[in-house]
Amino acid sequence: MKKAFWFLSVVMVTIVAMLSSCSTPKDIAYFQDFNMGKSIMVQNPVEIKFKADDEIRILVSTQREELSKQFSLSTSSSGGGNEGSRYTIDTDGCIRFPMLGKIHVAGLNRQELQETIRDLIMEKDLVRDPIVTVDYSNLYVIILGDVGTGRVQIDRDKFTILDALGSSGDLKITGQRTNVKVIRENYGKKTAYEVNLCSAEDLYSSPVYYLQQNDVIYVEMNKKEKRNSTVMGNSMVQPAFWMSLASFLVGVMNWF
């Protein structure tokens, strides 16, 4: 009777272990709390404002081509023509613009810089009604971890964490979606945030839903992948392991 009890206990433990190892993960699907017809407030967009070392592209268009050229850098390496000229913001937060001289641009967003340059041109009576276009040239976020890694270039004003992860090829199936980390630097201070991609409520209300240049996104691998890096790996969570253990224990009990 005692032997039968032990045998039944071993069988039950084995079945429970096998079922738990084969259970469906609950942390894979995105937006699990976002049901049909439900509305969720989105975090107010965080404006991308220019900082030192940012590279931007500026194009001034006028009705006369010869006038437009005077607002473009002449060096071929700076890019020119219909795409505009590229400028790198110096450590003082300024650029040197043809015909206008030194302009402080740090702290301005794209729209504000367009209006600033346009107003300066008109104040100096250089062109009556110029069209100024400012684009991001080399602003990016960095993605690390269990995802397509590398730099993802910012190509719009409202650039979200979903834009970045989608551009990198999305998370791998082994990447943890419930604690994606975003590291942001402001005024020399780095702050880490966590985002749960499985929860639409958490995602859309996060202060890092809208990204800024130089943000770092880190996706941690799940526990199974972490165990794979150890000596035993995932042996203890495999059904074969528990079946072997059960057979061993039944054999041991037969000796008593």
C-alpha cells in the first residue's frame, strides 16, 4: 500500500511537470487588455527638440533658383540641391547658416526652427516669401537585446516605441514583452523606464511611448533562453527529464 502511494505520487508529480512545461505562455501577445470598442488615452506626444551633435537638413526654396542657392552650403559633402544642406549642431547648440550667420537651434523643434529661419530671412529682406524645410538627418534610437539590434533612424516628429521595434523587425519570440526597458538622457542624467507591451493601457500611457533621439531600448531574453546559457540548460523543465526521474524513483522503490 505504501509502495503504491509513492508510485502514484511520482506519477502525479511527473504529469504536473509535463503539463506546466507545455502550457501556453501568457506574455507573448501584444495589447491583451485592448478589447474591441475600447478606447485608451494616449500619452501626449513628447516633442523632439534639437540638441548638440544632432545632424539636420535644411532647404530654403524661393521662386528664383539663384536666390535659393545662396542659402545652401557650397561643399558637395554637405549634400545640397533639392534635399537641402546638412548641418551638425555644435556644442553651444548653434549652426552657421549661409546669409544669416550663427543661429541658436538647440531646444527648438522642427517646426520652430523652420519658422525661425523664415523670419530671419524676411527680417533681413533677403527674400519676400521663402519656404523653409527642416528634416532630421541623423537622429536615431538604439535597440539592444533579444530583438533586431542596431540603430533605427527617426524619420518623423511623433516617433513611437512601436515604430522603432517594427523597423527593427519586431521582438524575437524569446524576447520578454512585459518589461521592455527604455533609457533616456536629459541634461546629463539617465533615467530608465519599463514598458509592458502586453498591456495597451501601460504602453499608451508610458512617458516613453513617444521616443526622443538617442533613447536606448533594451529587450531582455526570457527565462528559458537564460537557462540555455547554463550548464544544465533547460533539462529540468523537459518532459524527458521528469519521466527519467520518475523511472529512477520507481526503480528505487522496488528495492524496498
